[in-house]
Amino acid sequence: MQQLSEQEQIRRNSMEQMRAMGIEPYPAAEFVVTGYSDEIRNNFSDELEPPRQVAIAGRIMSRRIMGKAAFVELKDSKGRIQVYISRDDICPGDDKELYNTVFKKLLDIGDFIGIRGFVFRTRTGEITVHAKEMLVLSKSLRPLPIVKVKDGVTYDSFDDPELRYRRRYVDLIVNEGVRDIFIKRTKVFNSMRNFFNEHGYMEVETPILQSIPGGASARPFITHHNALDIPLYLRIADELYLKRLIVGGFEGVYEFSKNFRNEGMDRTHNPEFTCMEIYVSYKDYNWMMNFTEQMLERICMEVNGTTDVTVGDNVISFKAPFKRVTMTEAIKEHTGIDISGMNEEQLRDVCKQLHIDVDPSMGKGKLIDEIFGEKCEGKYIQPTFITDYPIEMSPLTKRHRSNPELTERFELMVNGKELANAYSELNDPIDQYERFVEQMKLADKGDDEAMIIDHDFIRALEYGMPPTSGMGIGMDRLVMLMTGQVAIQEVLLFPQMKPEKNN
């Protein structure tokens, strides 16, 4: 049995006293809300006669008891508002027990109450709800970490990241501004969805449990299907299924997907994350670059009212167009080395020269990726398209129309990290099969992120897929940028955490 603190025991005793008085601390009846804090303040008029009648509900965040009356700060889903409670109003007749016992002694900060009354302005000018009726809606059995500020110093702040992420429900209650991050998150998704829908593209759903973890180079989570007695994988990407739909005749499809990668956790990675992927027929990566920068400029304007966002010390502009730099140009600019035409051994020598740690399982693609990641990626703060990746790095991408050693691919770098990844999609089934075979050779060398051959996807391509461009964007990282956050945990309601130790 969990050991209760003194405060927790007092609250449980209060709950039992309420029940003994015939007051249910968790009533089942509906309480009809007719007004919210922000709307009540915004629509208040001193000229309105009679004053507006409202029913509000929320959590007690503070209270000041002054004999027969009290002021309460009530927090609802829209903000906070002051409530004036008079004993003579909520306890008609001679029965003062509700006020003297329940309100003054048994109700606590954190409890939910319902108030029916009218709106007025106090002598100090604060818009307030005058309570004519009060109902207990839910008893809080744990005290909130109430933040206090005195002489400019903050006390008892709930600011430990470990506790904030693990107990997001408390974080949302006591830390102002956290709720706004997640409201903006929803606005980002809605803005992107509206942009796609206006272009006539269709939102779809594809499997999360997959027999082959395809569409990206990553280590998957593995589970087991008992009825079929087969291993299944949580998807690392939805790319190959969305392309099957293009084969089937849809001109443009997109999906907001939960993806899972069995990899490390840090300030920009969570093993469960949200990605958006879109595929459009008869387009190439040049079109997709234009489409992507237009989309991001619009999202930034709709979410923040400007094309500029501040992240840490950086002011980032999403005003289109974005800069475009090829992969080899980027590496040459930041290392002084031209990797064009280099083989695997030469690239290993370059890594050694640049003091980049590599292992024998890495092929050309991984070696180039390490060079770019270590020496270049962090330099691109403003939105920049890095284009024309070497073919070894891009097993699902069409060869470059003017250089068969390269592919028609771009990654969008923002604030030193990849935000989006896009291709002119490979639709040649023979070339695709040969690329998969090369990936399997990497797996034989020990690369546990190499792709597995998806024979059904090859079969789909053999029926014919039109020229197509696809783009994936990390939604969590996009929300980080749009809200000025530097840690992915700040934009995930419930990020993955280490198991909590039982006290």
C-alpha cells in the first residue's frame, strides 16, 4: 500500500467528511457550462442590464477567505477568472454549514467546482463572476505544486524536466505557456492538412504493423503475432504503402503517421514520433522543393502571424524561396574536400583525416552521411535544401537525370537538423530490386539499419508507377521550430521516459 503524505491524508479525510454530509465529491450529473474565462472577459460590458448570467466550471487555483466572503481564482480550459463567493448567496436561510465547513475547511486548491452566477466588475476593475450557486464537481487528493513569486523570486516552481515530462498533467496545470505549445501543435497539423486538401490530395491510412520494415534505414521494434505465428514490425515509415496507392491510381496521397525506431533518445529524437509523408504523381523533386517551401511559409504565417520564428539564439525565416546546395558542394564548402567519384576506401581515408569515427559495416552511403552529419549539417540554420545525394545513400530514389552517380533527392535542413526528406521516386522495378540487393549486402556486413527486400513492393512497381515525387517531414521537429523549442520532449505530450523508480 502506498504511503500517504500528511497533506494527502488530510484531503482523503476531507473527501470522507463531504460524503458524511451528503455531498458527493465525484458527482455523476452533468454540469452545463455556458461561459469560459476568456470569452466572459472579452464580451463583458458595464452597460449590460441585467448582468449576464453564466455557469462556469474549473479548478480552484487560489483563494482568499475574508470572513463571510471569499475570492477564488478558477482555471478552466481557456484560462483563469476570478469568482466572488458570499456565504449569504450560496447558503440561503440559516444553514451556513456548506460555507463554513465545506468551502472554508474541506475544499482545497486543485478541486473542481461549478459556479452559477452573474458577471460584474469589482471596485478594483477586475471582471469577476459573482457566485449564486456552488457545486463540488471533483475532489483533488494530491496537492498541486503551486508556484509562488515574492520580491521577484520564484518558489516551488514545477520546472524539473524529468517530472514535467513524466507528469505532463501537472505541467499543464501549473506552468503557463505549456498548453499554448500544444494548441500550436494542432494548428500546425491543421494548416498542413488544409494546404494538401486544397491541392486535391487525399489523406489515407496505412498499416502500423508490417511484415517487412521498409521505407527507411532504421532499426525496427519487433513483436509477434500469435495467431499467424510470425514476427511483425512497428513501422519505421509508411513510404512503400503510399507508393502502392500511387500504383493503384491515386494521384496524390498523404498520411500523418506514428512511426517507431528502436534507436537512442535525445533532445531531437524519440523512439515514437509523428511523420507526414506525401506522394504526388507526375511531379519531380524540383516541384516538391517549391511545394515544400510554399507550405512551410504558409504554416508559419498561420501559426505565428509572421514568417520568422526564434529558436534559442537564432531567428529563422521561413519566407520562400529557400537556399539550395548540392551534397558534394556542402561537404566541399565545410571540409575543403571534394568527394566526387571517391570509392569506399577513399571515403574511409577522408573520415580518418576528419577524425570521424566509422565502423566496418558502413558502406559508401553511410560514410558520406557521417561526413555530412559531423561537418556540415549543424551549419545550416536558415532553411536550406541539400540536394543531389550520392546513389549509395538513397536506395528508393530515382537516378539523377544528368549524373547517374547521384540521385534526385533533397533534405531540408533547418536550425542545424534535417526537417524534411524528398525524392523523385524510383519507379524502375529492376533498378529498385538491384538497390535492395545492395542493401542486403550491407546487412550481411553487419548494418542493422539496411533495408530488407520487399518483394510485394517490387511486384507493385512492375505493374507500373507513374513519375512521382514524395516528401516526408518530421512533424515533431516542425512543431519545435514553430514554437521555439529546442527539445523534442517539449512538444510531445507524453515523451518516452525511463521506467519510474518506485519509492
